[in-house]
Amino acid sequence: MSEKVSSERKPIVQSFANFELTLLSDGSFYMDGGAMFGVVPKSMWEKRLPADSQNRVTLGTNTVVVRTGKHTVVIETGLGNKLAEKQRAIFDAKQQLPYSFQEAGIRPEEVDVVINTHLHFDHCGWNTTLTPDGRIVPTFPNARYIVHRGEVEHGHLQLERDAVSYISANYDPLIESGQMTLLDTKPGQEESIVPGISVECYPGHTSQLLAVNIDSEGKRACYIADLIPTSAHLDLTWGMSYDLDPLTCIEQRKRFYARAIPEKWLVLFTHDHFTPMGYIEWSDKGKPVMKRP
């Protein structure tokens, strides 16, 4: 990737109290609409996220870079460049994140922390880079990588249900080198990573899914990851077929909304290519909706 090309979506820079948030993208990709909305009928979900002729919906790969003044923290690293050719074609993977970093003027060497909410390949793909000569190297050479220990253990099991979601080259080399820190965060527990940034376990999509809380000057933003993948998934029961425990997802969404809505958290969505962030409120019918301007 020596030649600089324009990324698919321009970086979005957002001031957040004393912090700066930069939203980057590894490019849009496609997933089956039915899989993304589980038991919800297509006649309902396609009003929010239209499908193409192959029933695919367009999703985002949203990386957030948080500059606190003392730390540069990366949340999620997209699909990466290690997918097999068939997978790249199925998802139409763009491999844009390095160019998005270039356009934002952020050097990988500046990053001192990388947080993975979980280890599905579309969330940690650029943890490492496959070089032209076949080597796997850290994309962020000076960073400490953070993930839940249970994610690594689950990925190593290679279970029939979700083995395809885990690509060991995205994390095992970092564990072996000592660059990846494994957490044992319990559900509902907040664990500080650096001042102003913590992780909190919201099980359901996976047993150890981590959300990332960003706190500055009494304000909070939250990268909620695949508990609520897009703004089209706000309803309590609008989960994905990929969720390992759908009932737990519902309870965890209730727990999230109980604080995020009254405390006016800025919500950062992992897979919303069109509305990557926003505020949520209760509608007149008691349903969570994106806040009206």
C-alpha cells in the first residue's frame, strides 16, 4: 500500500469536550440483510436499511481515534487485508483504513492503545498487516492492544457456530509478542484503560463483548459495538442472527438505554456507514429512536 489513494469516506472530526474524536473507515461492505436483522421481517427492516438485488445491505467499518491530549487511542480496526479472496469478493472488502489514517494525518506510530470490542474479523482486521512478502506485522507498532481474554479463548475453540468469524492472524501474533493485553472484565464492570477511556462488558453478541466509554468534562460518548450495530437496530428486539445469545442482548440493551438516554450519551455505531454517531431518545411510543435535530 505504498501508493496513497483516497479513502471511501472522508474522515469525520468531532470535538468532544477536551477530547478529539476522528471517525475513520475501512470502507463499506455488504452483509445479507436477513442475517443482519434476524427474526425481523424484511418488509419492516428494509424501510430503514434498503437491500440490493442480492438481499445485501451496506454496512460500515467505523474506527474511532480518540486524542485525549496524552494518549492516541484507536477503537476497532476494520476488516483488514487478510481475508481469503472468496471472502473479499463476498463482502466487497475495500481495505481502506490505512488511506483513511493518511487522510486524517494520523500516523500508525502515534497510536499507543488499540481497543478491540471483540475479535470477529470485521472488528480487528487491521490489528496486523499482511505484507507483500507474506509476513504478519503489527499495524500499530508502538501500541498496547486490548481485548477480553474470553474472546481469545473462544476464538481458539473454532466452534462450528462461529469459527469463520475468527482469524487468528489478527491477534495471536500480538499475544505471542506480548503486545496484546487480555482483560477479565465482568459484565457490568467498567475497567479503566487510560484516563477518560474505559471498557464495559455487555454480553450477548458474544459472551465478552466490550463497549468503550469515553468521558471528558462530565460528558460521555460510548462505542457500543455489535450490541447495537447500526442506528437501524435501536429497537430492543431487532438483533442479528450473529448474536450468540439474543435474549441477553435484549436485557443488555435495556441496561444501556437506562443510562445512555437520560444522560445524553453520544453513541458511536460500529457498522452504520451513513449515521456513524448520534444521540438517542425515547419516542412518544416508548421506543428508542435517533434524536431529532
